[in-house]
Amino acid sequence: MTKKKPDFHDADLILKLYDLRREKVMRESRNAIFGFVPKTYEEMVAVLAPDHPLNAAFRQVSSYYEMAYGFARHGTINAELLAESTVEGLILYCKVLPFLPQLRAEYSPFQFQNAEWMTKKTKAYQARMPLVLERVRKMGSPLPEKTKPEKTKLKKALKKKS
């Protein structure tokens, strides 16, 4: 259901999404969440508690990217162009990835469903995913080693993109 080719409308939406990222409260939330790297499931779910200091920032940032990715998933905006234009939502997705099955089982089966869709359906995110996983792993995330990027797969993904 995604748009095959980006047009002026897609570019306009991308620029509007970018402007929203620059809004003062959103920028503060993004900065706060950038340093959030849960190392245990308990740390992950703690941020979901309404009284946690990062709760509002986490909800704002995660729902912003889920909304933007939902636009792509439902064909409102070209998914490839969106994936090429932002990586921040992918970083957040990779931070929660080790805990996603349990989060979905205990909180909501819809947690990060649009981010996951982007990683499976866009060539840009498929190419970036190994790099972002490695970056998040270096930040201290407990991502399993089996997700470690293989250079040959990355090279193939990058070749397909060009």
C-alpha cells in the first residue's frame, strides 16, 4: 500500500516532520531519549511508568516516530524517502528491540509495529539496520551478538540501493 515513487507531497511532509522535530519540547524530549539505553527489561518498563522522569519524553518521541512510520505504512508518504531522511526513530527501535517480545506480551501487541514494518519493508532501513544495531550495542544495549552485522549483507544491501 506504500507509494511507489515520491512526489512533491512527500517532500513537503518530510520537511513538516523535520520542523516538528525542531519544536522546543520535542527537541528536549529527543535529547533526553537519546541517552536512554535500557540494559534490562526492568529499566525498559520503568520508563513506561507515569511518574518516571523520562516517561513524557519517551511517549512523545516514540509516538512521533510511530505516527510518521504509520504514514508510510498506509501510503500517505513514501516509505523509502522517509527512511532515507531519518535514522533517529530506527535508533530508538533498536534500543527497545531486545525487550520488544516481552513488551508486546505484557503491555501491547502494537508496540513499535510501524517501526518494525519500516525495517522489514524499506531498503534504506535494511541497509542501515546493521550499522545502527552495532551503534546501539556500543551504547551498552544488551542486543544479542547474533544481530551483529555481516559486512557481506551490508554491502549487498548498499549495492541494491544504488
